[in-house]
Amino acid sequence: MPVKVIGFNGSPRKYGNTFKLLSIALNSARRHGAEVELIHLGDLTIKPCLGCLSDVQEACRYPCVIDDDMKEIYDKVLSANAIIIATPIYWYQPSGLVKNFVDRLTALENMIWISGRSWVEGKVAGVLAVGNDSGEMLVVSALTTTLITMGFVIPPFAIACFNENRDVLEDESTVLDAMNVGRSVALMAELMKKFKAEKWFSPDLLSRMRDVVEFSRRKALENMELQRSSRDSIVRKLLSR
Amino acid sequence: MPVKVIGFNGSPRKYGNTFKLLSIALNSARRHGAEVELIHLGDLTIKPCLGCLSDVQEACRYPCVIDDDMKEIYDKVLSANAIIIATPIYWYQPSGLVKNFVDRLTALENMIWISGRSWVEGKVAGVLAVGNDSGEMLVVSALTTTLITMGFVIPPFAIACFNENRDVLEDESTVLDAMNVGRSVALMAELMKKFKAEKWFSPDLLSRMRDVVEFSRRKALENMELQRSSRDSIVRKLLSR
Amino acid sequence: MPVKVIGFNGSPRKYGNTFKLLSIALNSARRHGAEVELIHLGDLTIKPCLGCLSDVQEACRYPCVIDDDMKEIYDKVLSANAIIIATPIYWYQPSGLVKNFVDRLTALENMIWISGRSWVEGKVAGVLAVGNDSGEMLVVSALTTTLITMGFVIPPFAIACFNENRDVLEDESTVLDAMNVGRSVALMAELMKKFKAEKWFSPDLLSRMRDVVEFSRRKALENMELQRSSRDSIVRKLLSR
Amino acid sequence: MPVKVIGFNGSPRKYGNTFKLLSIALNSARRHGAEVELIHLGDLTIKPCLGCLSDVQEACRYPCVIDDDMKEIYDKVLSANAIIIATPIYWYQPSGLVKNFVDRLTALENMIWISGRSWVEGKVAGVLAVGNDSGEMLVVSALTTTLITMGFVIPPFAIACFNENRDVLEDESTVLDAMNVGRSVALMAELMKKFKAEKWFSPDLLSRMRDVVEFSRRKALENMELQRSSRDSIVRKLLSR
């Protein structure tokens, strides 16, 4: 059975550079064996997150209390092996559309507090950011870090950006990057599927904590002994000024 | 043969929280089958990058023209399956020590222009950021994005942070995170080793570019037709104001 | 007449740390002579930006084509000398609520294309970011950079953050920071008001562009002559490898 | 007496786009009344920060314990009304050269712990970031946030970026931006000089802390009463799932 890759178009425009790059990445994922689907976030109603977990950590869970189109999206994400988020760059950040989508994904990630496992753990992700101007890496870095912390894998080169005020399809280098995002995401999704993963985040490691902390403390003390006289003399010199 | 994981301590202090978290992550990687090594960047002379590739793109290559301790580090990175970068947070960014180290890694990544392949492609990476105060995610996100673009994989949960002015070993949650960084990095390194990867970035995809661009353009045009009247009426309304 | 400072609470919760810090900053601004107002973004309907300027740059203008509560907010921002944005940290970024608010402010900034002047130019801004965990500086830096590029001034120390899972009112240092945000913003708003500013962004400088470019080019050439032999020998050495 | 603006070239290359944009900004500052100076960081030896304040907060002070070229730079910064940092973009961050420079500026900022005042407080700053590719806003945002937290003012539009692989002098829009950075920085430096500032960060506000905290707590409680039933019902609904 093929892996499933879903692409999310975070631009309200379905014909611009964001869409174009995403369609290229998905096309490439399909060529490398994946089943693909493209969803326009702009077609959906996705209300802002209510921040329930700040009231009670365990309150935030699947399905979210808000009754809107995220309901369907949660199930699509759960059924996918990989996602590709394509966002326009609005003020050096993802669009508000994408931000609300990401905020609401918390209902899957926060299941770690209820079922002991982030429900997106081990899925694969890629990111595309497209603007006329600048800010693409601020967008990409915030998104990839979020995805990693939620439990996604980011495979090699699974990032493509464009920040010029012209048709991205004329830019061979960016088109190639987007094709490689689709390919890398599809390959890694295959790999993750074959790998019968036990959990990627293991709370059980807590059982070894005492030993680990002791080991680290001892090593740090040994190092402190070695550096102490040189570091102390620096501080003394400074404090005497 | 076990996978090899190298941890880089980017703090000049060998006994502080940065070191402690790194030693925990490496300890955990070893428990999960890896061979590990810890290198203190502060013990090395790593001069600033000279930016040769801005003169001639192909000039930047292994070995770097600068004759300092990076020579040995290049070979260590090449022999490793994974790296973990542990950095103190200096003004919401990695320390200058870490920054020089990362800048100089370009000599391996830029081999893509000379040998058609980033020499760190397919290696695994994790990141630890430690401060007294704040900025950890700005540090982490810049580093992970850099690593992905260089060709590294970032496995799930391969990030741990601490930003308080007390002993990190007293913070159970962060210690657990660091243990999971070591474990996730070691597991993914195993996985990548088993996977006989062809290249993760494939310039050969260029051969299909014409079809791909055509496909994307056609889809965008179809979508534009569908959105045209509503979008046009919006713009007309605005321009008439 | 006192200066006017408006604070925007970007949390859906009106009683949490985000609100608390904001009320402290505004209280302090009032003590330093400002008239203040606090607006809960969660009480308003602020739909996502439609990205009209990607269709036609001049289309995006005041008032926005979307008929929702931003209408009133635009006028409030225009009447204010300063704003303070207080956001909760959702995945290392502002909440979707705040992001939509910021995206929609473009209708004021983009007036630079219609009337030759960003309508928020010369106003003052401060930023507060509050989370349980981490990411505050990624949030703050994206917001301050956006505000500067829109034409706001960011006065000294006009940033306060908190990222712990406890009552911020117990943290003396953060409370002091928030008081100073309010004070610094109020003082700078006074200063900007006294200063009869001509435009802060002057397109008229274009008239001197030819000279300026010539000057810069000449200086760069002089420097290149000085560095040429050493740089050339580096590149030659590398290329010969 | 004219205000003094110092520009720091953070590229090892003295003839590239980073230098060019900086020379334009400084040229513009001079045209608007400032005395200017350009310093090539690449000509100096600036060793990595030793992190002394992590040993003892008050240890880090002017002059830094490291005996290198920062000595002279500290005095130049102290004598200046404004600085402009021009950095090349190395991996979505400032160059290691710039990073070491910024890390070492801590010796001026940290005087707040010794003399009650950041020694760069009230100075003005602008930032230029130049790359072939991308990452400019991640660079700029980290630097501006750092500067604001150190006590600098960032005036309107005091940011310019370029991220293309061609001569920046051919790009009218970026040249205009750089001219405006120089102008905005010079104008604001004049303004700050006229303003006989008491401290911008006032620890004295601590004396009012009890009242302020009480006020904030009361307001939050009032708001909680208003939101309680709706928020509680949400959480109950979720927890029952």
C-alpha cells in the first residue's frame, strides 16, 4: 500500500506561487510512490485555538471542542504518513490561516498527556514558504521546530523557499528544490513505515534518571576541577576592577 | 558495528548546564547502541569563515583553506552517523564558538557543487540549547533549519532546551527530554544506516522539470478560473476607494 | 493632551499571564502620563487576510475589504500614539488571533503605495510574550521586526517575556520588565509627538541615488584592490585541490 | 556637535554587497548631519566570549577580561550615538565574526548589574543583512531583538536586506532602503541627544510593585468571573471525552 502525503495550501489564493510549489512537491511525491492529496486551507473555516490547555493541561485533546472544519482535517492528518505545509509569507511568519491550523493541531500532539503518545509522532513533514520579498527562513524555522517538537521527522532537504515577485515556475532552482521536498518526504515516509517503531518519545527513560543525573553531575564536577583555577582567576580579575 | 554519535559542547564552560545536558544525551545514545564522543569546542581554535564561496561558489570545499582545528573536526563529522550540537544561548543565538563551527561546516555541505552531494547528507542531528533566561527556540530553530538544509535528518523530539538560572539536573522534565534526544538520534542513525540511500537530494529530477512545470501551471490556471470572478471583484472594489 | 497607548490582549483568556502583564504595562504607561485602553482580540471577529496585494500591490488599503471588527480597530490604531501587543506563545509564534490582527494591519502599512506614507509610521510599539514553556524570543523577534518594517519605533527595553508555568505576578523581575515596557513606550511616544517629524521613510532620497551608488562602487573597488591578491590566492589554492 | 554613527562591516570581504550597503547607509547618515566611521570587523581579532557571567553575574564588565581588539571597539561604541551592524548571512544567522562582536558587547550591557545602567542604553541602532540566498529576516530579527534588550532604540525602517546573487547596487529598492536606514538612524540619534533622558530602564519602579501587582490581580479575577462559566463548560466537555 502506498504511503499517503497530504499537502496544505496556506494561501487564500489557489493559483499563486504557494499553490504552484505545493503542486510540484506533491506531484514529485506521487512519482516516488506516494498517494497524494492537496487541501486548500482557505476553503475551510478554522477558528482560533481557545488555549484550553492553559486552563487544564489534559483538556486539550482530540477531537477539539471547537466545531468547525478542523474536525475533518484531524482525521486526514491521522490517516496520513506525511504532510507538506505550504505557506505564503505574511510579515515574516506563516499566514494567520496556517497559524490557526498549526495551533489547532495541538489537539493531536497533546494526546501525549492523555494516551502517552503524540498522535503525530513518527509522521514525516516538509515545509514550503513563498513570498514576494523576505522572511522565508523565519517562517520555515518556526514551522520545522514546531513539527519536530510535535513528533514529526524532517527528512534531508525537506524545505523549499521562494521570495521574489515573479512566477516561481520560471525559477529552475526552486522548482528542483520543491521536487526534492516531495521526493525526500515520500522516501522518508516509506522508511518510517517499514520501521516498526516503538515510541519515539519514551517516558520510560525516567526509570534510569537517577543514574543518568549522577553520571552527568560527576562528569561536570571532574571538568570543574580541571577548569577551576583558570576560570576563578578570570572572575577574580574582573571583580577586582 | 555500532553507529557513531558525536556531541559538540559549544560552551566555554565544561561543567555548566550545556555540558550536563549533552553528557545526558550522549549517555542515552550509548545506552541505545551508539558509540559516542564528546568534543569541547572551547578547547579548539576555530577561526571565522572567510566566505570564499561568495568569491567563487566552487572554491569552498573540503578541506577548508584555514589551517586550524576544524581539520580534525571535519574528519570526525565525516566518520559520524550523527551529531548533537549543544549550545549555550548568547543573545538568543548560538554562541560565537558554535556559530564559527557551523559556518565552517559549509566546506562539507558545499561539496554538492563539486561532487554533486552534500557530504553530510543523510546524517542525523539533534540540538540542545541552554540559557539562564530566554531565546532557546530562536537558537534551536535557526540551527535545525540549517542542519536540514545541509542534508541532515532531524528525528522526532530531537530538541531539548533549558532556560532557567538553576542546575538543569534538578529539572526532571528537561533531563527526560535530553535522554530522548540521545535515544531518538541513535535510533534514527540506525535506521538511516540500514537504508541503503541513494542520494537524498537528486539533481536528476531536473530532467522531468518541463512536465512538472507544465502540470503546475495548468492546475494554477484552472484554479485561477475558478477564483477569478470573486478575487477580481474584491480588487476592483478596493481600487475604486 | 496626553499620548494614547492601546494594549492588545492576544490571548483568548482574559485572566491569564498575558492579560496580567499587559495590564501592568498599561498601568505603568498611565502613571507616566499616557491615556490607555486595553482591547481583548478574542472578543473580536478578525478574519484571515485575503492577500489582495499579491494580486495588485495597490489593492490593499484602508479600509480593508473584509467587513469585520478590524474596521473599528484600524481607527483606534490610527488615533493612537503607541501600541503594545501582548501575545501568548503558541508553538513558538504569536497566537493565530494575533497573527490575523498583524496580517490585517497591512491595510495601514501598505498606504505607502497609495499615499506615499505608511499610516503607522512614527508610532511607538512594545511587545509582551507569555508562555508556559518556551519560544518567547522567536515570537518577540518576529513581531518587533514586523513592527519596525511597518514604520513603528521600538524604544529601549520595550520587550518583556515570561515562559513559566506559574503566576507571572509572583515573578518580580518580569513584573519590573513589564512596568518598564509601559514606561519606555509612553516616554518615547511623548518624544515622537514633540518631534515634528517629516517622513521617516523618504522616497525622495531616490534623487541622490546615482551619486550614492557611484560612491559605494568606487569604495568597493578600492577595497577590492587592497584585498585582491590575498583573496585570489586563497581561491586559487582551494580550486587547485 | 554632530552625532556619531559607527558602521560595522561583519563580512570578511570588504568589497561585497555587505560593504556596499553599509557604505550607502553611512553616506546617507552623513548627509543627514552625522559624523560617520566604518569599521571592518574582519580586520580585528575578536575572540569568543568566555561566558564569565554564568559563573558570577557581576563578573562580566567593562573592560572585558580578554585582551584583544574589542578593547578599542568598546570605547568607540561608548563614544557613538548610534551603530549600524551590517552582516552577511551565513546559515540564516549573522556571521561568526558578527556573533562574537555581539556576544562581547555584553560587557557594556551587563554594567546594569554593576552601575545600574546598561552603558548602551538610549543609543540608536540599525541593521543590514546581505546574502545570496535567504535567511535575512532570521538574522535581522535576532539582532534587533538583542539590541532592544541591550537598551538600543530601533527607529522606523532601520532595517535593510538583500538576498540575491547579484550586485546590490543594481537594485534600486534596496539602495533606497539602505539610504533610509542611514537617515532614520541619524535623525533618531539627534532626537535622543536632545532628549535629556533619565534612565530608560528604571529599577525604581520596583517601589510601586505591590500596588501594581494587586491591581493586575484584581482585574484578572474580575475577568475570570466573567469568563468562568463559558471556559469551565469547555474544559468539562473536553475532560468528559
